[in-house]
Amino acid sequence: MTTEYVFVSDLHIGGDEQLTTLDFEDELLAFLERLEARGGPVELILVGDTFALWEYTEVSGLEKLDALIADHPALFEQFRATGEEILITLIPGNHDYDLACDPEYVDRLAEYNLSLEPEIHITREVGDATIWIEHGQQHDANNRLPDWGNADALPVGYFVVQRIVAAAGRYSDRARGNWLRDIQSVAPMEEIPHWLFSNYFYREMSPYLRAVVAPLLLFFNLSLLYLLGAFLEEIGVLPTRFFLGNELVGALGIAGIVLEVIIAINATIAAVLLLLAVPLWVFGRDLRHTLERFGVVASGIRVGQGDEPFLNAARSVFEERPDVAVYVYGHTHRASLTRWGDRLVLNTGTWLKKLRRVPTWFSRLPSVYYPSFRLNYYRIFAEDGQLVVEYEEIETDQPRDLTLFQRLAARRPPPEAPIPARTVIDPSEPLELPASRSDAEPELAPDPGERS
């Protein structure tokens, strides 16, 4: 009888060409080896999106799984070895929804001691309590599966992955630094255009062009300040002749002449932008309204979302099933622990590289997408009539993959919200749900420092 459950999700293993690269393969193999060595009544539950089957575009059906196994033979052999000592269960997410659509996957994965349960959600008993487990895609309008088990009933997220993400994997090796394959780490999807422009500027732009453009951007605000000072001197508000009298330029010598050229160019650019701003705004507004009339643009709809839909789903489960003490989900790639009295909501996060948009020290330079890893898992077991949830992050020395210019320009991102290493609840206590969404924030422990 199983007495301990281990939860991991969103590994996103596989995909066309560069997408099949597994940055954390060594860490994942070591993690599975440790579970194999421990053995015992332990069940490892992979909470969806274990495999990135949507990211395969040149094969279909079971051939996707065959391609994935061929790309990662060592990993599947380790699944086989670990599965001989403990139970390994996986449920489908949206990226590996194929697993819910063909019963042959059950037998094929069983060859590697992977037990597939092709369900939207599953439950497990621990002590006198129940754990509710689901990937979470059903609470995401863009990835909800409308007819579970129907291979042809696919959400909009599938077509985005097939057309954009998979294409990035095929062309990534043509980029400087192979950065395109990280497109699956960009969240929410609205960030993709900004991310593309950022990488164009810092990686793909001609170094000679960047050497010209960068100073213009760096000194753009200074140019505006200089022009403002000159204007105030011209109308008599400032009694000095510091700007109009070229005192600043003269004091700086040759550097002052270069600065004057930059200011002149920036002043011209600012004037053109000012002239175009109003007509472009009017044109853009009219175009958007026209597209909305034809249903091409859904006004107010964003692909990115917070945790509220998932917390609402957890609330419903707790209300309908008083025996459920822990609600586990993934999908959003944001690991968290939320406590409502003696009930817990766990987000299992992701092992993918995470890209966080951070501003630069210089406001006109494009933001930098700062990479990090959070290789995390939860353990749940009963102890002295209570339920214990332990959280751990695996150390990794993955490179930051930033150019020198990006490292110099970018601010350091704030550390991710820490998650308590150990949380104990009493499932027999009455249900205590927050009165509103604002009362349902993740519970934080003292910051132990970012481990990534």
C-alpha cells in the first residue's frame, strides 16, 4: 500500500528538432535514480505535460512517442528501472493530450513501467484524507479540451503550438545562440512579440548597427532633457545660457560634439514621432474597431491568466468533497502553495527554463528576458494523524544564456516567492475557505534565497 506520494509536472519532454533538447536531463535522471534507490511504498505522479507531443509536427499517433523515446533512450531506460522499485503514474495534460485519445499508449508506456491513467483528474488516499490531482488545462479557456478523449476536438492552444512553437524548434539552430527554442518558456503568450524584439536587438542585430542604435537609445532621455532646457532658456524661464550657449558641449570637448550629434538625431526622431503619433493612434483605433466587428480581434481577452480560475476550481472541489485535503495542479508553470485553514492548493510548477521579463538600467533599451530554473517537487505523506507536505528544489548549475550586453544592461529580477519546506495540516479540522479571492494569496515562508 502506497504511503508517500511525489508530484512533478510540466517537464515538456520532446518536440521537433531543437525542442527535444532537455536542459535538465542530468538532474531528472539523478532524481529518478534517487527514487529508485529509496524504493518502498512510494508513488511518483507526473501531473500532466510530461511529454510535449503537440510539438511534433512531422509524425502522428504513436509515432510521436516512438520519436520521443528514440530522442531520450537513457531517460526511458531510467523510467523502466525506477518503475521496478516504485509506482510511476502519469496523467495527460494538454501538450500530451494524445495520451487520452488512444488506448495503445497505455500498453506502450507500460513497457517502461509508466502507468498511464488517461483521466482529467485522479485521486489518491493518504491517511484519512484524499488528494485531488489534475493538470489544470480544463480551467484555461485557450487549452480546455471540449470533448475529452476525442483526438479531433482540440483547443486553440494546439494550433498555436503547431504553427508557432514547433516552427521555432525547427529554425532555432539558425539563430545566434539557439534562443528560439526557448519560446515554450515565454509566458504569457502576449510576451512573445516583446521577447522576439528583445532577442533581435541583443543577439541578431548587426553589431555595427547596434553600435549606432544603442547610444541613440541610451541618450534619448538625456536628449529630451537637453531640448527641454534649451526651450526653457529660449522663452526666458531659465536665465542661463548653459544649453543654447553650448557651454555643455564646449566643456566636454570631442565627447561634447558627439553628444551634440546624438542629441540632434534624437531631436529629429522625437519630432517625427510627435508628428506621427496622433494620426497613427487614430488609424490604429479605427483598424481595431473594424477587426472587432469582423470578429478577428476579441477585445479585452488575454491569453495570460493568473491563478484565480484554478483557485476557484479548488474551492469547488473542497466544497463538494469534504474528504479532499489537498488539491494538486500544474499547467501554469508557477509553483506555489496556498493554504486555506487545513486545506492546501499546490501548484507543481515546471522544470522548463523560465524567462522573466526584467527592465534594463537604461529605460530606452529593450527589456531582457532573464532565464532561471526551478526544478521542484512535492512529497505528501501522513504522520501522527496529520498530513505533511514537503517541498524541495533541486540544485542546478544551468548557464544563464545571456550575452555580455544583456548582463550589463539588465537589472536582477526579484527572487521568486519562497514556498515552505514543510507544511503540516490536520484534515479532520473543519473546512475554512477564504471569503474572497484577495484572501487566497499563497502562504510564504521566510525567504531562504533563490535556488536555481
